[in-house]
Amino acid sequence: MKTRYYAAALGELKRLVVTHGWGFKNLSIEFDGHLVMAEADPEKLKTPHTVPLPDGRKLTVYSKMNWPVLRRELYLEVDGKAVFGSTGHSWSRVKEAYQILYFIAAVHLVIGLFVVWLQSSSIRSVVVEWGPSWFYFLMGIVFGLLGFFVKARQTLALGFALVAWGLNVLLTVFVPFFAQEVQFESPTVYFLRIYLFMGLLQGFFALRRLNREEPI
């Protein structure tokens, strides 16, 4: 069972406790220690449920498929406004975006170390094919810095990261079709690249909305 704590509104204590199993089975929600909702069947959550909270406000709960990332998500709203930290709040998408950038940075740094340290005869051909280690270190630093600025809610940084990773996806997916010596990557790698791009794209629109509705 997974348990998460939320504040019903900014500035409040985290009095909203949401507990559920895999796929939102056996969902239960408490507020100030009082059970306000319980639903065992996740299929019923596809229809919004609105329940009163002890302080008079109304909580709306529903699940929805997020097609760009192929994931069903749980949405929480209090008096029509997304609960901070929940899926429906813009900051959650922004958080996912900068975490994706940190992940991309970490992968590039690890590959850079791999190229530098694993200099055995059996791997040198792979190292030469992958390119110089400094390129991976540079990309790791760049994407890490972009993640830092996105966390600081800088739209320009996320826009730059989106374009850079989008070009990466285009080059790795479409260039092999036109190359004389076609070397396709694993379908899993293609899927991962596109999946990360869609996460960044959602984060970009969420960050614009967040800065518009809740300016720093």
C-alpha cells in the first residue's frame, strides 16, 4: 500500500492522507484523521467522486489516463483547485521535467566515465564508435544545469532542453533510415527517448501555466 500526504491548500498542514494499492485499488482518503472516502474498485474512480471535508470544503477525486506517458493517474481537487503535490497540479509536471533532465545528465556522465575508464582492448572499438568522453561529460553538465534552472521555474531553460532533446530523438529515430549503414537501436531505447520527450513537453506547458497562475 502506498500512502501520501497533501495539504488541501497552500500554506496549510498536510492533513489530507491518501492510501491505495497498485492501480489505485482499495483507495482511502482521510482528512484530520477522519475517513472521508473509501473505494475498493479502481474502475469506479474513472467517474469523479465529490465528497465533503470536515471543514466544509469539497474534495473531488478521479483517475484519468495520461496518454502521452501511458500512465493512469489520480487527480485530487479541493473546491475545484488541484491539490498541491498531486498529479493535477502544474508543479507535479514541472517536478517530473527537472527529474527527467537530472536523469539524462546522470546517464551521460555515467557513459562518459565508461568511455574513460573501460579502456580494455575488447571495448576500444565501442569507445571509438560512441565518441569522445568529453562530449558526454559536457552533455551531462548542460542537462544538469538545465534541470537546476527548470527547478527554479525558468521556462526558457525547459524550452531549450525540450528542443535539444527533441533533436536528439529525431536524429536517433530517423537518421538510421537514411544512412547507408543502418544501425538501429533497441526498440526500448527508442521508446525511452520518446517517453522522456513527452514528459518534458508536458512539463513545459505546465511550467508556463504555473508561472501564469502562481507567479514567483
